Amino acid sequence: MKMLKRLENIKYAIRDLDVGVPKGTIKLNIGDPLIFDFKIPKNIENEMKKAISNGYNFYAPSEGVKELREKIAKKEQCKPEDIIVTAGTSEAVNFLFASLVEHGTQILLPSPCYPQYPSLVKLWGGTPIFYDCDENWQPNIHDIKKKIKQSKSWTGNKMKAIVIINPNNPTGVVYDESILREICDIAYENDMIVISDEIYCDLVFGKQFVPTSSVARGPVVTLNGVSKCYLAPGWRIGWMTLQNFKDDILKESILKLCRLRLCANTPAQYAMVKALEDKRHMDKIKAELIARRDFMMKKFEELKSDGININCVKPDGAFYAFPYIEDKKGKWKSDLDMVLKIRDNAHVLVVHGSGFDYHSSPDKKYFRMVFLPPEKILNEAIDRIRNYIKSV
């Protein structure tokens, strides 16, 4: 029966990860040019070549190589023994929920939310509970308190953790320090863990990024990795830090799972030992992303002159925007219907807002747009969207 229940959880978790794009409609072959023009920095590429040439091709310690953990500790301002290196941040999230979640466990998540979080909570038998964000996508502290109070009265407080995604996917918002501090205080007062996904922490534009661990009094798990800021998503190097815990029970449980899978990518770990300290590429990437973000926002404003009412909170970080198109006439049955018709008619792929567990009034059709492509491609994409909407 337990196995059947776990299989059922897997089925629903996979279903929830399906954002509604029919299979087989998009095909990429190895070697096809991608529209994103950012490449891994040459110095980081060279470090990988050195690691392979130097023979770092063996199994590494399950918790990560010592040298890398020491460098990560400097970045995260913690002790090396607080760090576990994983095969990407995705594995860190999976191991964390596998160790933390039992049947009936509740995890408090932001809405909108990166789909992996609610899916993995369900996979391990838990229940995702979503807290609201305000009109600027900052977490709604009142709603967080309300959801925790409801959990206590309905379940006897089976809510174990609050998840923060900062900078945020899909909105691009960077959380205010005062908001982070309030969330950490609420978690501390209610004996909850704070889980802080900071994978985009170095891609922040004109605003101060505050690590959650710097304002937390209680237990905090920080998630990070090299996929975004170091332009190495395929290397599968992530990590988690576990700070302010009274004991090592959660950490030991995660380490058991680490030993089951042996280790993260060994040469990539050694390559990142030196590369992690080298941020020469960051300024150029941020300058490009700021220019592309501002260009996208300008194009959104231009749509209004064509009678297309679009609203978008200006992203402070990452490379995502989460606008909505006003649809008072009901041109589309849902946000999913809208993005599929944009795909089929304008040949532009965006993701519907409800795919991120965000549900708005029917007259607002939210979607996530990535501003990684060069301005030329962003310009064509937004023009195609405009031409399609005007034709409806």
C-alpha cells in the first residue's frame, strides 16, 4: 500500500510539472543554435579542462569535495561542514523534501511559485500551502501569519517550513530586508525552518540583495548553485547550507541520500574551486540583462498605444518578467488558452501564470516572459505577440 501511495504521489507530481505545452510540438537537436547568446566564461571552461586533465574523474566525497566546500563557505559566510554539494539545486530540493516531508506535512510556498517546489512536496506525500504576495510581488506577511494560524487550528501545526525564492522565479522581484526579517522571525516563533532559494543572488539590478541567513534567528537552509550566475546549468553543481540548527538530524538524513547516489560531478566540482571566486563576467552579464529588461519594459509600454493593456512590475533580478494582459472581453478561456494561441499563431513561447500556481481574476491573463535573448529577438517576439492580439 505504501508503494502504491508513493507511485500515486509521483504521478501527481509529474502531472503538476506539465505547464500545458503539448508534447512533440517543439524539437531541438544537439547543435541547434539557441536564442540565448550568453556563453560560459572562458576562464571557467578552462578550469573544467584542467580538472579533467589533472585526473579529477573519480568518485568524490558524497557531501562534496573539501576545497569546494571551503570556497562556498566563504561565499555563504558559514562553516564548510554546514555545506552539502549536490547535483544541481534541483537535487538539493529533492533531498531536502525527502528528508523533511511526511504524509500530511505542510510546506508554505509563495504564489506564484517555481513549479518544482509544490511538485516535490506532493511527491513525498506532503501538502503545499501557498501564501499571497502583494501588488509588487513582495510576500504578504499578514497572509503568512494567517496560513500558519490555520495550520495550527486544523492540523495541529504540521507546517514545517516556509520557502522563499529570492530573487524570484517567475516575477524577478528581490525581497526587501524588512520582509525577509519578518518572515524569519515568524518562522522562529513557530518552530519552522526557512528554506531560501538564492540561485539568482548575483543577478540583481540596482537593489541590495540580502541573504536570508544574515537576518535569521532560527534554522535556515540556503539553496544555491552555478547554473544561473555562472552560466553552467549542464554542469549540475548546486549546494545547500544548513545553519542555526540545534541538531544534525536533518543533515544526517540528507547525507544518507547523498551516499546513495555517490557524488555530484567530480571534475565540475574541482573546476568551480577557482571559478567560484572569479566574477569578472558578472558585470557584463548584468549590464546586458538590464539593457534587455529595460528594452522589454519599453516595448510593453508601446503595446498600450495599440490598445493592448499590459501591466508588468519591473524585475529587480534574475531574468524573468511576470506581466498580465487585460482581457475584459474574454478573448481567451484562460491564461493557458492565451499562451497556447500565442505559441500557435505568433510562434512565441511564454508560460501561463497558473503554471506557477498563481490564479488571478479572469480579466487578467498572466504569463512569464524570459528576457535572456538579445534585443533583436525580444523585439520580434513582442511584435509577434502584438500582431496576434490585434488580430483576435
